[in-house]
Amino acid sequence: MTRILVTNDDGYRSIGIRALADALSPLGEVTIVAPIEEASAIGHALTLRRPLRLETIADRIFAVDGTPTDCVNIAVTQIYKGLPDLVVSGINKGWNLGDDVTYSGTVAGALEAALLGVPGIAVSLRMTRGEYDFGPSAEAAASMAEALLRRPLPPRVLLNINVPSGQPNGFRVTVQAKRNHVTSVDVRHDPKGRPYFWIGEGQDDWEPHDQSDYQAVRDGYVSLTPLHPDLTAHHALAAVEQLSLEHEARVR
């Protein structure tokens, strides 16, 4: 039977992860291994400086007091005793578009799968102030999961899915958007007058691009972006080679 691991960064109590697991259940045996507490914006962090606890919540539902990356590794080594056939991370409350994938714990769960040689999918839904309707995003995730199990992507490639609110117009294959990201740090003081800091976004302007993930979801489409962990700037190799040659010439 096909074994599907489901994780997230919103915690095992999230309604989104249950909707995702239910949608994937026709495809195989689904196991949830997710953080005990919310671990949003934690990126690809791995817990190395304290022990981790694994708690059984219900049949095939487990919680780890760590990050999404921890959850994938604990699942592989302690629950499966091997690799699953697919890892799906989500459904996140809020998009993970463009440069934000570097911060995303949701994407990190799928990224860890790719590093381990397992097909990985990250799924995120537009943030809303009211109740979330996870139905369309769960359906989109299940549809792509079924396709991926039939025809896997190249090794070490994961699929980042972002879904608009409501019923999508369809699917678009996209690239990562770029934005002018300026961090805002708000300085506040506790009752004893000691300063503390609150990090937020001071500016968030997306660069126009017809094929970007941001443009796709803004147009009402499900964005499908293939990602990989290779951060090498291949187009800059020649420039770095020139810098190296110039340095060697100076030190001779």
C-alpha cells in the first residue's frame, strides 16, 4: 500500500492538516506527524540542542515537540523505519510565495522529503480573517499527489502549491515571484521598562511577472512551482571565476 506522510507547521490540531489527510486517504495509508505547537516561519530548522518527544495522539496521528523538519525525520526513522512514498506538508493558513519559501516551515517539510529522496509537496491557502474553506486546496493537493505518484518529478525536486480563496480557475505552472522586502522592527518596553522587539514587514511590493506564483494566485489560479534545494547561482559562476582569477593575480 502507498504510504503517505502528512506534516505541517501549524501543528497537529490544525483543521488544515486534517482536511489534507482526509483528501489524500483514497490514495493510500496516511500518517500525520506534525508539531505539537505552531512552528510557522521556522524555515528548515532542525532541533539539535535538546531532546525531542514523540506523542501518539490517535491512530496514525503523532505529535513531535519540534519543527516540521524534525517531524519528517522522526517519522522516517521511528514510525516508518524507512521512507514513505510521498510527503505532503500543509495546508498552511497563508500563502508561501516567492522569497517567503525560505522562511516557510510548510515548504521545509516538503524540502526535507526531497533531500531524503522522497517526492514532496507543500500546500498553502490564502490567509483570511474568517473561517477557512480547505476543500478546494485539499482537492488540488490530492489531485497533484495522485499525478506525482504516477509520474514523479526529477530527484530532489519538490512541488510548492499555493491556492487562492474560493473555487480556483484552474492550475498554472509558475516561477517564484520576487519582491522588495523591507523588514520592520518595532521596539517596545515591558512593564519594567526593558526593551523588546517585534519583527514585522515594513514593505512588501511584488515585482510584476506574468509567470510568477504571486500573479497566478492573484488571478485566481492554483500555483504549481517546482523547487529544489540547490541554491547555487549557476548564472553567476563565471563572475565568481573572474573574481577568483583577479584575486590570484593580485597575490602573486
